Amino acid sequence: MPAAPESVHVTALVLRPATRADLPTVLALFADEERVVDHPAALVVDESYEQAFAAIDADPRNEILVLVEGVDDQGDGGRGVGCLQVTYIPGLGKGGAERALIEAVRIRADRRGGGLGRILMERTIKRARTRGCALVQLTSNKRREDAHRFYVGLGFARSHDGFKLAL
């Protein structure tokens, strides 16, 4: 009797560190927050992006995480539906524990409102907690009121005003 074909289980969502192959998808998510770029491979990944990604990838205190939908149980396939960057900052506050700084949170425009952002953030927070971080922080543009409600709903509290100096 012939052996039954091996079944491949498809996992709904996986959060993982981005690889170089994910760079076009990440850039597509950054490119235009209000529309979907269905063919990220068509984006030009120039040398500055290559260098920035290589620097982030080589730094143990930095990671770009991608939320991928439709990955099989062997880790293959899938489509990036969200991403963010986390920087782990050592400090003397909080008993010398690291803090996680979350930036550039993106969900595909056509997939917003369905809970993917919550999954992305909750899994990232869990990752920071597992690493031993005592605090997760982020900033958000003052005009992004929906995002502010989202972050408050996750348990974040408004505590500081942020400032930027363009160089």
C-alpha cells in the first residue's frame, strides 16, 4: 500500500525576524501607508536600503519583525501583512533592565481593522518580555488619533512628550 502523502499544515500567522528576502515587502509597507503595493518585488531596493538592513540585521539590539500569513509548518511560503522595528536599549533605570523601543508599525492597508495590529504588537511585547525587558515604549505622530486609541487599548499609557531634531 502506498504511503499517504505528507500533509503540510498552514499556520495562520507567524511573527519572525525579517530576512533580506523580506526587504521589498517591508519597504512596500513603508512606501504608502494608505494603499497596498501588491508587487513589492517591483520596488527598487537601492544600496542605502541594503546597507541599513544589513546594519540592523547584524545588530543584536535591533530587529525588524514581520507578521507573515499563510506559512506552512516547515516555515515556507506566506505573505507579509505587517512589520515593525524593535530596538533594545540598555539602561541604568529599571534596575539595569533593557527597554524595547518599537517604531515603524505597519499593517497592510487592506488588512487593517481585523486584529492583525493587535497580534503584531502583543507578540512583540511578549518577545520583549521574554528577552527580559522591563518596559516597552513607542512614539506616535500626534495626528494619528486612531493609532493612539489602539495603543491605549493595548495598555500603553501616555507619559511623555517627544521631540525631534532633523539633521
